[in-house]
Amino acid sequence: LAGCGGDDAGSGGGDDKLVMGFAQVGAESGWRTANTKSIQDSAAKAGIELKFFDAQGKQENQIKAIRNFITQRVDVIAFSPVVESGWGPVLKEAKDANIPVILTDRAVDTPDTTLYKTFIGSDFVLEGKKAGEWLVKEYEGKPDTVNIVELQGTPGAAPANDRKEGFGDVIKADPKFKVIASQTGQFTRTDGKEVMEAFLKAHPDIDVLYAHNDDMGLGAIEAIEAAGKKPGTDIKIITVDAVKDGMTALSQGKINFIVECSPLLGPQLMDLAKKVHAGETIETRVLTEETTFNQEQATAALPTRQY
Ligand code: AHR
């Protein structure tokens, strides 16, 4: 419908394809690559015309893209916000233009929830809690201090804020768990490696690494090995995502536990977009189903892992 030039854009009917403008975060991780593929494949399968934009990790790029989608009068706008705050004005512009917005993967912190139709994605606080719970169990009955280093995701991003919060909430119950260093690794392998190198230099006594995603954990593994230590044994590693590379490292014993975060949001997103466009009422929060993996479970799951 968008691009037809008429004022009726968004009103449906005929053979016109529903047009979705999608502003992606970037290509920072294996998770993101799988998420982009899921969205592109699902749009094609659902007969939805997708205008895809890669914001290269910058909020201002995403805001520009959303404004472009509004000007083009797409039928539905979907995006995965780089950071949580600062979306009020552009979301208001979309609402005033009568273009429904669907948040995918990450939330925004605007108090006005009428600015978007629904939010589909994971419960990141719960993911952090699952990571903390594994740790508590792993060190059950062991009274010694557990020195933890944390690699955080992109500053201000919902998964970074929430995974930190959930993990912290669980481990604070026992003072033996000490987060001795916590810094961003930007959700990338390169930064994960670099920051872990610095952690290793500053702290010879690290027991555990908690990385907010697999990619940072994989970068950190390189740093740990280069420092002559054995990842998964000398330093226990917990990550989030469960992409193939992470699962491979887990099954090899280099990671100890992964909390799954599913990137396969495409099919549900297209379904929701069609419903919103047809004026149907949809749930305002759609949660993704997820599990966790230990080393044996990763080995069993790997042969059929899609991403
Ligand atoms: O928003 C989801 C997070 O973003 C993934 O866990 C991480 O890998 C990605 O970059």
C-alpha cells in the first residue's frame, strides 16, 4: 500500500501488499544476524513488503529511518530500539500519522504505552535471573568468595539494563558473590575480548564471567586462553542467547551455562502486523518462549539448532 501515492495508504484492500518498515539495531552479534534473517524470511513468506533499515547501532539513525517510514506512509512500523529512552517524540509522530508501531525484541521506557500497539520479545530480567540462579546452585554449600566479572551489553539497551538487574537481584542474597568488575562489551566479540583482557590484567583471581550475550563470551574466551587459563574450568562462564557458536563452545566445555534468548521473532511479528493492519485487537505484550542449556543439553540440541 505504501508507495501507491494515495491518501488511502494503510486502508487495505485489493492485491496490494502490506508494507512494513523495519528499523533494525545493526549487525552486532550472531543473535542479531539470526533475528534479521528471521524477519526477512518471514516477511517474504507472509507476502509482506519489507523496507529494511540497518541503524548500525545508532539511535539517531533509527529515528531518521522511522521518520522516513512515516513520510513513505508504510502500513506498519516495527523496530528493535537500540536504547530504551528517547523515543517519545518520534513515536508520537507515527501515532499522529496513524501508522501503528510494533516494538520487537527490545522495550522503550516511554510511560505512554498508547504510542505502540504491542511489544514482542523476551523477558530480559528473567534471563538475568536464570543466569544468577544457575550460579547460586553451582556454588551451593561452598562458603568461599566467588569473584565475578560482568560483560554488559550496549549501555542503555534494555537487554543490558535488565540482564544486569535480574542477575544482581538473585546473587545479592548471598554476600559471597562479589561482582569485582562490570563493564560494557557492546554485545560484540571484539569488545568482549578487549574488556576481558583488561579484566584479567587487573584481577588475577576471577572465578566467574557473566556475559550478557554469547558473542562477548566468545571474545572473552579468546582472551582467557591467551592468558593461559582454561575457559569453563579456571573461569566459569555464563552467557545469554544460545546461538550456534555459543552452543558449540558450551558443548566443548568452554562455557558452562547459556540462557536462551530467541531471535526467531519473524513469524509472530508478521502475524501481529497483519492483525494490527486489519484492525484486530492484539495482546499488548507477546512473550517469547525460552529455555536454558547446560553442556549436555547443548550437545544434544546442536545438530538441529537453526541459528
Ligand atoms: O536484544 C537482544 C540482544 O541484542 C541479544 O541478546 C544480543 O546478542 C543482541 O545484540
